[in-house]
Amino acid sequence: MATSVLSPPFFHPLHQLQFSKCPRLSSKSHFRPRLLRSISQRTIRAISAVAAESVNLTLSLFPFPPIIFELGTQQDHAIEADIFACPVCYEPLIRKGPSGLNLPAIYRSGFMCKRCKKTYSSKDRYLDLTVTAGLRDYTEIQPARTELFSPLVSFLYERGWRQNFRQSGFPGPDEEFKMAQEYFESAEGGLLVDVSCGSGLFSRKFAKSGTYSGVIALDFSENMLRQCYDFIEKDDTLSTNNIALVRADVSRLPFSSGSVDAVHAGAALHCWPSPSNAVAEITRTLKNGGVFVGSTFLRYSSKTPWFLRPFRERTPQGYGYLTEEEIKDLCTSCGLTNYSSKIQQAFIMFTAQKP
């Protein structure tokens, strides 16, 4: 059975390389290779030194032991692939470290894309799977809607901020969770991704329910993810549960196509810089039959009097509120079917399914 060294590439001194003998050539053949015999020991040592420097440079960029996988069986391929994928090329990541979808295991693990060789690791207890992860000389300016979530807002989100949503018709976290669970009935036992999870209000509820094989709390805001970790750390029932914290862009989700059973986005769509790109990405990652459930603020509903609609067209800077018709059109244009929704004042919870 052949072996494949996927990370990092290792170089061997030439005098240690072994070549299988060709069965068609006898030991008395006039065509025996004589190249290696003509190389001096001094040349061999020089080449070996250069190779060793290459190994040291590679290890400095990816400080994990080499990952060697046995190839040839379906079980071997299952071992080498992880549930996460590279946000650059969407290739499944190679994982080095303890297995498991929980905070301690992921924190002690390193990840590498076997195609583009980009590496990823945990930062402040969450796994950074953004395209800019690990860059030293380039810092990308965050979208204005993300910068709104300062450390103070992140701290206050579940301590008074979220409660104000009731004034717009939101029924409250417990009722919203119950509604979402009804929509997710067909996804029981599968992997659920809570995109734009914020402080993890619903991520923790999904994980505690025991309904899913794993829950991934995903957000682009580092402040929100830190707050999410603080809540999980204080809950002994969650620290070793099947829940992971991931920093990623909803428009560049770090999952292979057709690998996720359910996606939840609570009070999030109005914060996305490009809802169309985000919903298209969600559709890509969902399995056939996978379910997408989201909630947001409506710009206005069908019950809003016509004379009030012009005033509702003006939305606060940094947010993009849609109408019910726009949300449905957005889902169907991205290939989702079986759209349905529940509306209460400016609150809407909608669901759609990948055929």
C-alpha cells in the first residue's frame, strides 16, 4: 500500500533513496544506471544540507509533525478529510491533532488544505477559517456592519440588547428556537451550522438539545466569538459537547459543497453586506434536502399601510432590511424550494430547502 506525505513535504538524502529494480534488467545488463556511483560523498552531503534547510523552513510555516496517510481504501480517505474545507479552494482540510467537534480538540489541532497548502489554526479559542487567516502584512478592513459589534455591544447583546427586539415583533429566544426546531425536523441527527451566530444564543440551544451530531457556531465578528466562548466556558455541559467556534465569512463558507444538513441565521440577514452571495453560499454547502432557516427585520410587510411604506424605505445606516417578497425571491433565485414564512409585525422567520 502506497503512502502519501501531505504535510509538510519531506526530502531525503540521495544516498538513502531506494529504487526498485526493474525486472527486465539482469545484474549483467549493460544499461545499469551509474549516475549515483559517480556522485561524490561531498556532493551528497551538500545536497542533503540544502534539503534539510528546506524541511526546517517548511516546519516553521506549519509547526506540526508530518501527516502521513495510508491511501488505497475508503476508510483511509475518511481519516484524512475533516468536516471543514479551505475557504480559498473549498478542498477538505487535513487535520493534525485530536479528533472531535468540541472546543478542546479543535484548539489543539492544526489544519491544512491539501490542494493550496494554506494552513489554519485556532485563535482566542475559535478556529479562524477566513481567507485572510494567518496573513502578516495584509489587514483587511472589516465591513461597516461588522464593526458595529464592538466589545461593548457584544457584551450587552444578551444582557438587554436582544430583548429590545420584542418591540419589532420578535417572539423571544425560546419561542424562536422552538419555531426553528420545527423547521429543522428533517435535519435531526445531522450537522447544523449557525451562521452569524453572534454571542451564540441559539448555537448553545441547538447544542444542548442533543438533536444534532454537531453544531458549528460561526461568525465573522471576533468580538462576538469571544463573547460566545465566554458563555460556553461557563456552562459545564457545553465545553465538551459537539460544538465548535469558527470565524468565517458567510459569503465564503469553509465547508465542502453538499456537506451540511442545516443552516440557521438568526436576526442576521439584514447585517450581511451581500445577502445574495450569502444565500448562494448557504445553498452550495447544504446537502440535497438540507434546510435553511433565517429570521430578520422586515422593511415593511404586506399589512403595513401604503402611506407608511415610504417612511420604512429609509433604513438605519449599516443595515439592509428587505421585504417578504424580496426574501422569497432571493431564496428561490439561489435554487432553494419549499419556501414558507411566519410574520409578526416587522419580524419574519422563513425557511427554504435545497432540492
